[in-house]
Amino acid sequence: MCSGSCQHAQYEDLQHAVKKQSLCTPYRMKIVAGTLRVFLMVMVWITIGASTSSQITESLVFVIVDAENSAPDAHNMAASLTSQAAQLDVPVVIYNASREWPDVGSWTYFAMLDRLDSKHGNSKSWIVFVGKHTSVRMANLLQVLHTKESSQLVFMGRGLQDQEETIIHHFAHVDPKQPFLYPDVRAGMILSGPLITRLAKKWVDLKTKAAREINIDASHEFASFVKSAGIELTTDPAFCVKDEEHCAIIYSPPTKCGKAVDVNKIHFAIKSWHQNHNKRLPILYGTWLKQVTNYAIYSDVEDSSYGTVSLGVPNTEQGHCGKTVAIIKHASQMEGLHWLFIADDDTLLSIRELSELLACHDHTQPVALGERYGYAAAFPHGYDYITGGGGMVFSKPLVEMLASPGVCECPSNDTPDDMFLGICLRILGVPITHSSAFHQARPMDYPVGRLEGEWPVSFHKFWMVDPYLVFSHWLQPRPSTHPTDEL
């Protein structure tokens, strides 16, 4: 995909394309109705024991982040928090971020600062950010918070640190002598009320610059912002990705959602071009393509040596929107298809993990799944998108929606495909379901701690790695231990 300044330069073209995508489609009324429903939702305030508890002087404010398309998960978490708070006689406020603030990218955290500050800033409050797959032991959490002062500037979480400069963090400088710690937000993070106030004021000064930023890793970008305000992360073992007795907040992704999806119901579409055939396709045939039959390699030419397919779209040096949308339109005509997986020809994939993950999603509904990035995601003019290298997954109903005439027509063949699809999804009112199991980069581009706690679905790039080793170590069927346990 296009990156860096190239992405910034092409933003105006994409915005022009938004205007050209007519909302006078069969989905317009559905989108408008859905928008009205969102804005008519009543803010969920759940305050428990505030008038009866004489011992608790601080309030806990839980913000459930990233709960789009996950209503049962968010509801179950809210119910659990409500029950625990009642038993402990603790005043609690619970927000479902995607419902409370649907007009902005709450997953960046920036967009919530003003709203949280207006209600809880400069107060004796702890703002606890958790994800849709997080569990909380409130008694343990209170023990952790008892050692801190909510009147101070506090920033807590499970600390991660980069070992070297990496593309996923905009090649931010790494100093081994003074490591920069940022939170593993899968395990939650906590900010005090006064810190929220300081950050909200600072955010006002940075909005102009941030309004044109690419959002890649919200945890690193938010922690960098907090550090610029003079506060660094305090790490605590109570923030966990592996459940232990002392844990207060635990990342608990579903391991099973019933029977894994039939791999034959997934069409695997690989984007390639003739100069990559000899270099990359043998690697794919020697790794994950051996495990599937319902696939096609879409190239600019038909090559009998590798069985490539041409849809009549010429190759472009960047963007590849024409080729990707042609694949989507081609897949919309396939019978018996439940899911479409689109990957680059240097994407490595775990078939087992993908099929088990898809069992957690409804293929009869519009679903867009992958690793979410954003362009100015914290602003009304911005949008989210699935970064293509880690793989993009679309349910058949969504494929048909995207393939409908006039809904998602590329401005040019070399328009950034993943970003433009993000615009199309926004027009259709379909949120992106983020999964941290998809990876746009290589394993070494992530801190070891970030790869703990779940099984990866994909990695991307063959540059300066042995792709066969990456595949065998990270993406083969699960051994008895997690890959990082063996490093």
C-alpha cells in the first residue's frame, strides 16, 4: 500500500472520491436510519452505590473501547462490572465508546478526551480503558488503585517497548538507555482524572497537525502524546495477557466460538503481478496455500506455471485499487461463498487461526475484519480502513454491497485500495471489526510482549526474513506452548 507522505498527498483524491460515491444507492435509507438510531441512543450511565458508600471517595469510570459489531461482548462486560461494583459498594460509570461517541474514532483515545474531561476531569476519578475481550477483577483493581492518588497525574498499564525503529511506529527513535514504554491496550490502561484534563487541553493545540495523521498503533501514538505532556507510563503486573491470580485486568480473547469455519467456504484471493511470480509465489505454494483449495492468484497476466488469473486490470506501481475492486466484483458472483480473504503475495497466513476466528463472526451479516488503521480517525472527516498487508476479510453480504454499481468505484487503478475501501465502508455504514491477530508487518517489528496472549493469523513482508521460518514458527497449527514461550 501507499505509505507516509504518499498517503497524505493522495488524501485529497480520496476525499474527492467520497463526494463522487453517490449516497442515492439502495442502501441510503438503511444508512440514514442506522445513523438516526445511533444518535438516539441514550448515554449509558450506570452509577452504583454512590449515595450509600461512605468509604469510597473515588469513582471508577470504565470505557469499553472497540466494541463495534460486538454488542454481546460489551453487554456482558458491562453486566459483570455492574455486578462486581454492587457487591463492593463502589460508584461506577460505564461507557460503551462506540455507542456514546459514534461520530469519531474512539479507538484512537484522542477523540474521547474532551468528552471525558467535561464529565470526569480534575475529579477524584480513575478512567479505566478496557477492550471488548477484557475481563476485570474489580477487587484486585481496587487494591492496585489504593496505592495511587487519583489527584495526581497517573498513567498505568502493561508496558511494552520497541527494540528497534519500526514502520508500525513511524520509525520513532529508540534509545536502549532510555526506553519508551507504551501500554499494551489489550490489557487495558488507566488514567487519573487530572491527567485527562491536562491531555484534553494539550489536544486542542495539536488538532490541526493530527487532522492529517495516519493512525497505525493507537497505544504507541497515544502514549507518545501523553509523554509530550510530561507523563510516562507506570507499568504494573496487574495488567495481564495471561491469566494469573494477581491480575486485575486480563486480555481474554475467545479461543473457541463453536466449530471452525469450513475453509472451502472462504475464497482466498492473492494479489500479484508477473515480476513477483518467480520470487514470491513458490513461497506461498510452499507454505499456507498447501492447506487450501478455494484460492486464486490474481495477476496482470495469466501464467500457466503458477496458475495465475487475470481480470483485465493492468498492474500499477502502487495503490492497486482497480485490481482489488475487480476481485471483489468477481467474488460477488461466486456460489456458496461465505467469506472473501484478500492478501498480498507476501502475506503469510495461519489457515487454522483464521477459520477459528471467523467462527466468532456471522457470515450472513456485513462484516469487515482485519487490522484497523485510520486516516485522521479522531476527526469527523477521517475514516478507518483495514490495512491490506495483514489481509482483509469480507463477508459475502458485504462483498455484494461493495460490488454493487456506483457504491465503490475506484477513482483510478492506482488509488490506495485499502484506504479507498475504508471510505466505501464508511459510506455504507459498516464498521471495521479490528483484530490484533492480523499483522501488517513482520514478527520482529513488534515487541515480544505484544505477540503474547493470542495466536497470530497473519504476518506480512518477506524483506530480511526467512518466510519459511516465520511460517513454521508462528503460523503452523498450534503446539502445546505459545511461540513466544520457545524463543
